[in-house]
Amino acid sequence: MILSQILFHHYLTHTANTPSVEKSSAPQPSHAHDTPADYSFFTLTKGSSFTVLLVYVDDILLTGNDPKCIHELKIFLDAKFGLKDLGSLKCFLGLEVARSDKGISLNQRKYALEILQDTGHLGSRPVKTPMEQNLHLSKDQGKLLPDANQYKRLIGRLLYLTLTRPDITYAVHRLSQFLAEPREPHMQAVNRILQYIKGTPSRGLFFARNLNLQVKAFCDADWAGCPDIRKSLTSYSVFLGDSLISWRSKKQCTVSRSSAEAEYRAMATTTCEIVWVLQLLRDLKVDHPKSAQLFYDNQAALHIAANPVFHERTKHIKVNCHLVRDKITEGVIKTFHVTSQFQIADIFTKALGLLAFSRSVNCLGLLSQAY
């Protein structure tokens, strides 16, 4: 990564020292740097030209508002590395990109079909939800699998599939907690995920062309949801307009003493993610003057965020309270109450029934690409 940064700055110096063809044109200031939000993400500003470079090992994405600047950068990188220009973006690290007049869609259809083929599920009967509702799983439940490596490899592949499939995030996260000693009920639950994928192999994210640039987030928590160690679960979904751009379903680091503490930890984690998204937008020269909207269905957590007085019941979560409250005071976020019926983050905290699951998938804006 250091080498990429050095070369990008060297390119800036190289182009700055190149004599201009138009003698009357005034020199334009140039700035190139990696961004605090992502150190594999580089930007170059030359006057009104803005170029973005994203690098992952030996795969590079280039975009910007000046085709000439992009062309010059590709020539420079080709001289240093011997690049192969694949043209307009269609596939990147297994992510398939499709464009239309309505917007851009991302999915991993080919990768999903490869998983189904390798596991013998291409002919399986599809199901409509990735996990059975009210399914209780424990680390000591059922017989141990004779081959744990098969389970581990499959969970690893499914984790990568969640890059464009938030609808299976909770189920895969839940089953990834049993990697040390997977058992038969855990494998049966994995097979159900594969049956669900069989019915929706091309489902993925969609980013509308007429995108509203308002950042909004939904967060939730499942207090003491883990039956083995009683840790709570944090979940959130962050949207740019109506397009989902970030989501998470993860067990909290420590045991929460109350439901309000678990909820507030989730709110603090979501606040950190919002701050990161806003930083990324600034690096992309996207103006976001309004406060980000944070929707929650827990009145206790919202009251704690609005109450400047700490008392006996809240002093043990004082750090998280300060984090959220400071961002509210600064105008970075603004909190709103939402009923549980419209809590989109529910899909990341529990296995939902068919109606609730279908409604959540629609709210997340997931679509199946036609082939």
C-alpha cells in the first residue's frame, strides 16, 4: 500500500513538471492523497479535474470527471506495472456490475452458482427465507460433524457472498459462531441458506441513478441474544437516499447489564459508521450539509441520548452516551423514533417470518438481475 501511495504522488509530480501545451493557461494546483476513511482509496485533484483510484492487491478501479486525466494516469501506471486495461467496469473481485438507465446493480450471481454447484445444491428445492424463524442453535446442540473443514470452508464462502447479499447476513453471522465445533443442526441450517440462494442467485444491491444524497441509518440490538454467553447483538443498516451502502450484524464485545445498555451500544456503533460514511463522502467531494438521520425503535435509548444528566442507571454506559450525544450536539446526526414494524435493521438481529422478511428485503432495495 505504501508503494501505491508513492507511485500516485510520483505521478502527480511527473504531470506537474510536464510543460503545458497551452502557454496561456495558468498552472492549476494539484493535490493527491490517500483518504482517512480508507487507505486503499486515493484521490487526485488537478484544478476542476477529480480522479479516484481504488486498489486491492493487483486489482485497480479508476474513475473521475476528466477522461484525459484518467487516460494519463493509466499510461503512467502501465509504464510502472504493465497494466491490462479491461475497459468499463463489469466485474471486480467476483462482484458483477450491471448498468441501466435507472442505475447500477451489484450482485455475485456467478459466485453463488459456483457455491451451489460445488455443494450439490443446484437441484435442491428453494425456500423463501434463509433461516427458520425461532430456530434455537447452541454450541452444544447435536452431534459433532465428522468433517469440520467442509463447514468452515462453506461459511467462509458465504461470508464473502454477504458483500452483496445483506438478506443472508444474519443467518451466516449466526452460524459463523460455531466454527470451532460445528454440529449437525448447524450444517442443516447452512443447507437451508443454500436452498434460499438457489431461489435467488442473482439478488443483489441496486443504486438508483437519481440518488438522493441524504444519509440515514436504522439500528437495533438483541439484548443477551446469544444463549451460550449472553452477549447482545448489534445491527444497523446505512442508506444513501434509498440505496443501502453499509450494514452489520455483529455480537457486542461485552455483556450488557440492561437492554438500554445493549441498545445504546448499538446506537454508538451506528454513529461511528455514520461518521465514517460522511468522511468518505467528503473525500469524494460530495456535499452533505444536512444532519444524518438515525432511526431507532427504542424510546429508552433515545431519551438517554437527549438527556444531559447521568444518573445511577446510565453511568455505566457514560462513554457511549457521550459519543452519541456529542455527535447530536455537533449536528452530525439527528435521532428519530420509528415503530418496530418499520425497523429495517430487524432483518440483521433475528430470523424473521416470511411476511416480515419479504418486507425488509424490499425496504433494503434488493433486486434480482435478469439474465
